[in-house]
Amino acid sequence: MELSGKSGEDITFANLRVHYGTGRSIHVSGTGRDKKFRYRYGAMTDLGDLEISKWKSLINALIEQHGEQEIQRQLRQWSKAECPWLRSDDEIEEYALRLHAARIFDDPAWAGYITFNRQHRPEVFETARLVWIKTSCCQKAGQITETQLDKAIYMDGWTRCPHCGRFSSFHICTPEEIQKEKEI
Ligand SMILES: [Zn+2]
């Protein structure tokens, strides 16, 4: 597949990132009461509104070009396990491709950043900045990223619990608490 846009620009993950889904009925044939429509489902990107199968083939070709099929497979597994609202394999596939286009695994604000990368990209933690916290729900020390900590300020001091996933108030662990955690 030719990986360039209408005006010949390179196609990148950034310009295939989905801003929102689009859907509309397209008039196929007939007039008046005999009008026939087909539903067109698409993705709004920096390259415009792409029909969904077109968008999928572009992002799949880009993933292949970058040799990232394995990470796409892992994103599908993650989506299937973590996103109960996704009902069909098609929905899981599309969701995982959206995550890939957004390069969500490099975003320390992503709720799955620590668990996904611990499992699949441990090298990320050589440079990732993490903070030990203790949430009021589970009362157990756990880690979040500094970015998630920054975000908590705008969430009235709440963050997603690293243990149960619920939003919870928390405190940053004292050095003694962290020490205790490391002894366990
Ligand atoms: Zn919890």
C-alpha cells in the first residue's frame, strides 16, 4: 500500500490519530419514498474524514512498516481484558488500532501505562518517573506516574487506584512507607 496522503505527504501515526468517529447516511439511489441509503462510518483524522476500512488499512500498513505488529497484538489483548464495553472482535480491533495511532503506550497519563508497559515494554521504566502513593480505598502502597499525579490536582486530589482501578483520594508515601513496601 502507498503510504502517502492525497497531497503526497507522509502518513504518520500522528495524522492517523482519531479525533472522533464520524457516521452519516449516504444517499445511494432512488427518490422520494424509494430513496435508498447506506450508512458510512468513518474516523476524523488530520488527513480528513476517512472511511473506517480505509483508515484501518492505512494504520495496519503503517504498523507493519514500523514492525510493530507485536505491540498491536498486545494492545488487542489489553483492550479485550480491560474494556468490557467492547462487544465484538471488530470493536476490539478498532479500539486497539485507535490506541496504537495515539501511541498511548508512550503517554504517562494513560491509565494502563504502568501495567501495560511492565508486561510488554519494561525498558520504559529506565526513564519513566513514578511516584509511590497510598489510596484510601485499598490502603496499599502502589505506583502512579508523575503525569498522573499532576492530573490528580485537577481531579480534586483523586486518582485511579493502582490496585482496584477506582478513583480514590490518596497521599504520597513517606520514605518509611516506601521502605516498608520494598521489604515485602
Ligand atoms: Zn483501591
